[in-house]
Amino acid sequence: MKINKKEELEKAAKYLLNLKETINLLDIVIRDAALEDVDSLVLQGIVKKYNKLYKQQLIHYDEMRTNGK
């Protein structure tokens, strides 16, 4: 079965967009919500994890886009 490059790129782009949106929403919650310090720290850890994942997926997306894999 042949992989449809366009579809795979669209899926990857949508996933990146969703990750970025999640990160932005968590940042807003951390900034604006009345959170206890421990809860804020937990969310900051999640944001850090998702930022790392976003960067990794962005590299993968760029490789897919430029190398066609």
C-alpha cells in the first residue's frame, strides 16, 4: 500500500497545530487561573513536556516535507 504524502503531511500539520493550541491553553490557565503553587508546577511540567514533543514533531514534519518520507 502506497503512503499518500499529502495526507500524511496534513495529519502531521494538524497534530502540530493541536499541540501548539494545547500548549497555549495551558499557558493561559497557568497565567490566569487561581491555582495553588503545586498545581501550577504540575501544569508547567506538562507544558515543558509538550514543548519538547512539539519541537521533535516539528523536526519530523520538516523531514517529511523535505525528504518525502
